[in-house]
Amino acid sequence: SQTIHQWPATLVQPVGSPLSLECTVEGTSNPNLYWYRQAAGRGLQLLFYSVGIGQISSEVPQNLSASRPQDRQFILSSKKLLLSDSGFYLCAWSVGTLNSPLHFGNGTRLTVT
Amino acid sequence: AQSVTQLDSHVSVSEGTPVLLRCNYSSSYSPSLFWYVQHPNKGLQLLLKYTSAATLVKGINGFEAEFKKSETSFHLTKPSAHMSDAAEYFCVVSGNSGGSNYKLTFGKGTLLTVNP
């Protein structure tokens, strides 16, 4: 069966420090991969998605970047965190077409101080 | 363009009473629709999905939703609420958006509170 691992679960970082959040998927090949950010009362915002190794699409201009070095690995990064980067970050995967549902990791709670 | 509106940000019910979480959508295409549930500090879990088959969709944990094209609605219901149903629920519509085939649009969520 397919599983998704996302870590760390919580993270507290000072403003200006770098960020690296990692997500891996097991049990499926060539998944679509996604990074979402969730802010209280604002639903989910799609940050990045990837349909294959090295293919990254960015949804909104921001202080973050994403990379997909391997088929089932998706990394969210920042060189210098801002206070506004605080939030709950969710990785997700799907396979196939638009009608396929997303499968989410358990999220990372990031607090920038 | 597509959009989804969850009509209530917060719904409170008593244990054992029915649950109704309302969702309206707009889409230029025949949409697929989903409901997800999120418990505190957890990821989202798929409850059910509609993909142009039967209009009444049954999901996990006793939830179901009915696709009504004439009303552009996809409301989530459950006959009898359980304490464990307390969570946030998201309605999601899928469809082409700006030429990309991989985008889903999430509602802002409805927080369900279940009182003993």
C-alpha cells in the first residue's frame, strides 16, 4: 500500500534562517506531488506541484522554493525565513488525472519567531 | 475558472443528531467533487468523491453527499453525529484552471463541533 512520510512534525525557526521540509512517498511510481500551506481560517493554498522529476510549477510568488530530486521525494526550502512563512505545511500525492484524489501527509507546523 | 463556497464556517450539533455541511461550487467543466476531513494537527483524509457516476455518493464513517447539478451543490450529510466526527471539513472541486490539469480548489473549511 502507498504511504506518505512528512517531517518534521513541528519546527520553530528564527527569522532569516533556512528551511528544508522533506516529503517521501512509498508504494507508487511517478506520483504527482504537491506542497500546500494552511493558514487559520483561510483553507489550503497550493504552493508547488510536480508531475515528474525536476518538474516544478509554482503557484504563487513567495519566499519558498521546491525541488524533486527523486521520483518520490519532494522538498520545500527557503534560504531566509520570514515571519509570514509561519503556517501548517502539507505534502500530498496523487496519480493519474485531475479526478484522482489527493493523499496527504500529517503536515509540519512551522513557527517563525 | 472554478470556485467552491462552504456556506458555514462553523456548525455545531449534538451527538446523535443529523449533520449537514453545505457546499456550492462553480465550474466551467463537468467537475469532480470531494469532501475531506481534517482532525487537529493532522493531514486531510478523503471522505468521499463524486466523478460523474451516481449522484448520491457514500463515503467512510457513515457520511454521504449528493451532487445536485441544478443547484450546483454538493452537501455533506450524516444521519447521526458521533463525538469522533468533530473536525474540520473541506469541500474540493477539480477541473481545468488556467490550462493546468493538476489543480484542485479547496473551500475554506467548516468546523464541526459535536456536543455531548
